[in-house]
Amino acid sequence: MAETKPKPKLNKKAIDMAKQEPEVRNKNFSEVALGYTESEAQEEASRCLGCPKPMCQSGCPVEVPIPQFIKCIKEKNYAAGIQIIKTKNALPAVCGRVCPQEVQCQAKCIIGRVGEPVSIGRLERFLADWEQKNGAQLPPKVPLSGKKIAIIGAGPAGLTVAADLVKLGHEITMFEALHIGGGVLSYGIPEFRLPKAIVNNEISYVQKLGVDLRLGNLIGRIHTIPELLKNGYDAVFIGSGAGLPQFTGCPGENLGGIYSANEFLIRVNLMKAFQFPEYDTPIRIGKQVVVIGGGNVAMDCARSSIRLGSKVYLLYRRGREELPARHEEIENAEEEGLNCKFLSAPVEFYGDAKGWVRAMKCIAMELTEPDAKGRRGVKAVPGSEFIIDVDTVIIAIGQTPNPIIQRTTDGLQSDPRYGTITVNEVGKTSLDGVYAGGDVATGAATVISAMGAGKRAAKAIHEYLLNKK
Amino acid sequence: MYPIINKTELAPKIKLFEVKAPDVAAKSHPGQFLIVIHGEKGERIPLTICGYDLKNGTVSFAFHEVGKTTQDLGKLEPNQEIDNVTGPLGNPSEIKNFGKVLCVGGSVMIAPLLLQAKALKEAGNHVTTLLGARCKDFIMLEDEAKGYSDKVYIATDDGSKGNKGLDFLVELLKTEKFDRCIVMGPVILMKDISAITKPYGIPTVVTLTPIMIDGMGMCGVCRVTVGGKMLFGCVDGAEFDGHLVDFDELILRQRTMLPEERLSSVLAEMNGGCKCGRNKT
């Protein structure tokens, strides 16, 4: 009889990552999650079984070789570990922080069937932070291909395409409309979730690879896509994001004190209004804030408002179970003092003589039976209106793509209803040599899904250039 | 970086900068604007384009030193550089032969108005220009206005130069017909002129300059109600039908950050200037 192999010992419990205490962090904008120490990373890495057919990797939109980099952590070979990640992901310090790992790689981890999955995101962050401290190594330069590519938007999608294509020897110009690169990483996600020093480091890594980043260049106005193609660019990638805020359409929405999530976050994050008057851009926030919406952007607005000293209510038209935000973000927000008001929708806003919002009328909602897709709708409960006092409202009910590029590019097909640019599975648009990916093609989604789209588009653009005479 | 080529004082605390920005200049049209950002801690401010020179690759804009940001900007001298000039933004004005056009400009906005007046004149229009301001000190570019116009009127609030107030215009419209009116200036001027032209059905185009941050459709702080619809000053404008704009709402929205703006100015004065670390001369 053959001897049975000893089963590997399973450690079902993941190593916790230290966080700032709720009562401390809800008064500052420093990063909430503090990252693993070396010994914590070692211990967590040791939980990985190193499966020969890693399911985790298939759960990653950019297919990071997860068991390989975890093995490097076990061996304390951190430099090699980060290089393995960077073969697939140019922004690991970002992804280690803001990826929804619980529904991607970690959801597929085999240990997750019996206990807590390996904390892949935290380990990725550990390596990325190690590299930021110890200096990044640049890959060897490859011979130039002689092809020029214009990338529109320096957000997650654009940065990914730029990094992948510059490594293949193409000449890359990246046009960013704002005066700071990073897209949503800079203007949207708050400092306490993603420190801007980390984002700047990732951007400068992409620049060091040889990418020419031009800030304050709004494509569609300063140059158009047809002009870029005429003036020497062999291909164009559009990664301009979903920057156009949606409003509720309720009466009184133009009162002072009512911000779109974009305005609020741009002021606070990009322009650093939380440090006003040291920084010149102000933000006015009241004692009682209502954030309308239930996604990650709503959570970011709510948690920022708490840090600015306000009492914050989240108004969401569905129930807790239906909140689209990451579970971790909701938990963090509630620990910090967020009050949730579920099954409620806005009806009207009321202001004072100076045009500042003072109250709002809401109505109770109830869930309807799930539709064919399983998503439950909502309907208003007649006669259930109620009034709440409020002096700041933040509307976080979604963004759609900015229409400037679509309006200034003849023949570029887009969805008439949502404004998203129409692409095939590799990101090709209706125009030859023009690709798009990220929120501009899908509507508002996650950083990592934009990066995944960027990876596919980069591969397709490379093939297109090889075949192009 | 965008080097300042020329700096002119048009009136007390009103400055005109000509800045090297060839790509911006190449695409600029009357009616469009720029977002200017200076200093690591600076804010983004929208300024209407006053001119562009394709040969020299320059674009110019005027600003009134009313707050910390504009005061900081005003301290820069030729050969110094502005960190970022983004543009052109917004939609170009409609320039064609309308017939008889009345062009109205108020204080700092006289400078961009004349760019339009010039283009309208070149398009074959009969151009009547009205320069307005609080008092005579802020009536600027009178000679340029005469060069681009068939007729020039002056009006001041205090009557220190030309007509006192706008009553004369009410009288003028009783006898003279105009096919179009364009107004650039303080909101109150655009509101008043729109009210004056409305009974005569003169199509009146106003250039709105609400508070903006990105200036490209992202933040929505520049939203205005026009004909009952919510539009964005930056991407739907900056020009709108003056007879449809809800000016009272716009006036309130422009005041939303006044206390913060005042605080910034006071602190800047107390600290003896700006914090951008460049103007220690």
C-alpha cells in the first residue's frame, strides 16, 4: 500500500492588517490601513499553498502571477517579487489598496472554502511599498519600434496602456486634461484610502519608462483625434474615464451647499481643500451632511465629510444588502460614524434667502420583486414624505463619460443613451487605429477593470501596429 | 510651463497677460476660455481669451485682481512662467454677418469683448460697442474699441464718464434696430442688458463666468439654469441666450464661497503676499 502524503497544514485565519483607530482616523486624512510589517507579510505569505493551477490568478483582471510573487515573499526576495507583479501590473501600490480583491483573486483562493482566503491584496501592497522605499528598478530598454501612440487620459487605463506599450519599444505621448496625472486616482479616491504620494510615485515610474506626459491638454479642444492620426500618431487609445456627474433632477438642486460627488472630491482630493487656506481652493461644509447614493464614491464622500467635522447621513434608495460599495468601505465608514438611511430617496431641496440649502424632502422607498437579471427595483411609498434638516448635500449617484471627445471625433461610435464609446472585446472602436477602454467604454466601474481593459487594448494595439504597413 | 511675454495694466488692478502657448493659440477662437493654474497650492481659475497670435504662438487673457489667486498672478512679470494654462475650453462664439450688432462689455470683460467685436466687424457686421464700468477708471481699451466699431458708447454707474447708467440704452433702442446683442461683463450687467433688449426681441448672447474648477464638464459647480434646463457653463457655454438665463440663481451661486475667498485674501495680506514661493523679489 502506498503511503499517503501528509496533508499541508492549513492556517484558516488571515493575518489582520493594522488600521488607524476609528476615533483617531475620522479626524485626519492620513491613510487608514497601515500595511503589513515584514513579519506579518511573511506569516501571511506562508498561508499560500502555491497551487499548481492557481485559481486566484484567473480571478485577476490583469492576471498577476500571484503564487509566484507570494513565493518570493516567503523567500524574502522582495525585489524579485515586485518584478513579477510588474510584468502584468504597472500600478501595484494602487491595486494593493483599492482593488476589490474579495470579489476577484481572493474570492477564488482555495483556502477560502474552509477559512479566510490568503490576503493577496495586502501582500501585493507590502511588495509595492517595499519597492517605493527601496527604489524601483526599471526594465531594460528595448529597441524603438518607430511607432507613435497617443494616449488620452492619465488614469488607470491610460497608465496601463502606456506602461505596456512603452516596454515594447513604442513612443508614447500621454495627454492628460487636468494639471495633475492619475485621473480618478488623483481627483476621486481620497488621500486616506490612497495617498497621493503613492499615486505620484506610480505615475513617475511610468514616466521613467519613457512615457511623455503632457498635462493640461484636453483632447477634443487642443488637438482632436483625427488631427493626432494625421500628425504622426499611428494609433490612439482613449481612456478619458467617466467624468460627467449625474444629478437627481429634484427641484432646488442648484442651491448653494449642494455638490456633485465630483465637485466635492475634486475640491478635497485634487485641490486639497481639506488643507484650505494653506491651499487656495476652498470647500464649505456644514454641520449636517447628506450623501445621496450607495457606491464607493458615496462612501468616499461620506468618509471625507466626517473628517471635515460633519455629522453625515447616507441616503440610499435600496437597502443595506443592495449597497454597491465594497463591504470593507461600508464597515470602515460606519466605524467612523456614518449614519445610514436606507430605502429613502430625495424629492426636493429647500434653501434660505442666501440660496443655501437648509432642508430636504425625502420619500420612503420599497423594494420590488427581482427582475429577470435578479436586480430588485424600487418604488416610492405614497404619502411617506419626510423632511430632514441639512446644510450640505453631496450627490453621488453616478457619472457618465465626458462627451467632448465623442463630439469632436467624426465616425466614433458611442452609445446614444449612456455616452460610452462602443468597443469590441479588445477595445477597438469604430475607427481604424483608435482604441478605448476603462470607464469611457463601460461606464463607471473599478480601477482594476479599467486596467484590465488597458492591458487587452495594449496587446491589440501592438498587434495592429505590427500588421500595419 | 507657459512664459509670460507681455504684461499690460489696462486699468487699476486689471492686467492683461500675453503668454507663450503655441498649441493653445492655434486652436483658440473668440468666446472660449482658459483655466490658469499657478503655484503648487494654487487654484484653477477660468479666464476668457482676449486674443491669440498664431505667428508668435501666444494667447492673452485679462484679469481683475480681486482675490488672492488673481493678486498672486498679477505679481508675475514678463519672462516668469505660469505653471499651467489649459485650453481652449468652451465653445467658440458664432461669428457671421448678422447685420447690426450691439456689443456690450463691462470692466475686465471689455478685453475679451473686443476680440469678438473685431471678429464680428471682419465678418461684415455693423458694430456698435458699449463700454461700461463702475467709474471712468475702469473704462479701458477705448481706442481699440473705436478701431473695431462703427459707433462707440461709454456708460459708467457714477456718470464719471459718458452716460450715467443704462437709461440712454433704453432710449437708444426705441429708435435704433439691432439684429444681435452680445454682452460680456459682471452678471448684473448681463442681466440688465438682457432685460433691456428683451422687449425688442433682439437675440442676446451672454458669456457666463460662473465658479469653475476643472472647466471641462467634470465638477458641475458651474451649472446654470437656462430656459428651465440645467446646463454647464463650461461645456454647454460659455455663451447662452440672455433671455433664458436664470440670473438671480447665478448671482447666488457666485456668492457661495465668498467668506472663504475673503479669508484667503485677508490671510494673504497678513502674510505679505502669496505662498507659492516664487515672488520673493
